Amino acid sequence: MSKNFEQLFSRLKEVKVKTLSVAVAQDEPVLEAVKLAHEKGFVEAILVGDENQIKEIATKIGMDLSKFEIVHEEDTQKAALKAVEIVSTGRADMLMKGLLDTATFLRSVLNKEIGLRTGNLMSHVAVFDIPSLDRLLFLTDVAFNTYPDVATKAGMIKNALLVTKACGVEMPKVAPVCAVEVVNKNMPATLDAAELVKMNENGEIKDCIVNGPFALDNAISEEAAKHKGIEGPVAGKADILVLPNIETGNVMYKTLTYFSNSKNGCVLVGTAAPVILTSRADSFETKVNSIALAALVADRK
């Protein structure tokens, strides 16, 4: 079981090198991340976009393009579609967003003819390596599903399991996070939490342990759980945090990013192949970590 990103990178030594398709690749931070991932030996890449701009950036960052395939396409929408098609036809194992807006990128991912639709829920999983924790922390959903109902949250858990298992966590502990740790009919997130626990007990959500509802403190801190008299296999030991809505998720993601000495990586799952959907504000390190996560998920799939 990987407890931090250093151990995750060690796991990559045991898997076959994966091929990454980059949509609109003329983006300096993205190319820097691809360059380092290739140097670390776990990724080959097909760069789709404006070849002249890609070459200009590569010269600036010292990237040897002879080691990569370039597919020239100046039009952003066509480049995004081509990058997706490279994955859907099996030439690449995973997809990464480059210099284009998220809406255009996702329209290409969801294209009915060449996209990566599976008919399953798509959701975002963020993985945090926090020095004060003895394990990786998996957050869902901080970027994609806005106001998930209980069925969507069940799907988010199932998708998160693809990522936890790729990271070596075979039976993760799942905590639906709410404002309080008791069921309150006036707080819908607590009702969802109780329903998710029943779904887990009935075998509708498998290969994990779901307890809750939990407030954040007693989901991740055994001391806090003990102090409040909360017991059970998940109390204070959660691996996966199911967040009630996108505001909570987004704020938590950015709080951990900017106010803690943590590392993170993100991946979009529920697609035919893992999709790396990083923000323009995400650090170079986050982009490299995200490529690593996607490679592990692709290998697991």
C-alpha cells in the first residue's frame, strides 16, 4: 500500500510504460511535466497541437522532441478531438489536457463518435499526500460533479475505488463528510451518508467499508473520534472522503493546497481511459503527480 507519492512513484517501476496523448500540447507547464515523467521512465507521449509552438517551448525547456511523436494540428478543437481519438483507438493509454479551456476539452472527451464515454458516471478524484497523515487521502469530488445526489455519490465512491486500488489500497475506508456526525433530517448530506452506509451493507457498494456520517475531524483524526466517542472501523481512519458538494470539495482542495505542506495529484475516472484534468493554477509537481496517478490507473484497468 502506497502511503505517499514517493511510494507511488516506486510502484511505477513495476508497471509497463504507458503512452500519454496530450491535447493542444503547446503549454509550457504541461510539456515540462511530460518531459520529467518521460525522464523518470514511466511515460511515452504523443503531442497533439501546433508543432511550431511545441518546438519553441521545447527549445526553451531543453526537451528533446526526437523522443516524442508530434501530431500537427493548429485548430484547438480539432487537436482536442484528435488527441481523444488517439486514446479511443488504443494508440495511447491516457489523455491529458493542454492549452485549451476545460469545456472544449470535455466536449471532445464526451464526443459520441470518438470520445471516451462508457455510460458510467464520470468523477474527479484528488489524491493528497499530507505529512501529518500516515496514509494517502482521496477526495471526491472537488471539480466535476456539482451537487451529487445519493446515487451519484455511490458512483463517485465506485470510481474512487479504481484509484485507491491502483495505489495499493485494496479495502479503503470511506467517510461521507458532513457538518455533523449524526443523522439530521434537516441536513440532506447526513441522510445521504446513512443511505450510502446501507448500500455498502447490502452489497450495492463493494470492496470498501462505508461508515458515517462524519464531520471532517472525526473522519481523519482518531484522537478527535475518540474524544467525541465515535467508534467503528472508519472513525479517524478514512481513506476516501466523499464531499457533499463542489463548493466544499473545491474549498477543501485549495485549502490543503495553499495552507498545508502537502502534495497532490488528480485524475478524472469513469471514462474509457483515465483523463488528466489539471487546473492552469496547479503546480508543475501536481501535473507530474497526476500523470503518475493516471499511469497507475491505466495499468490497473
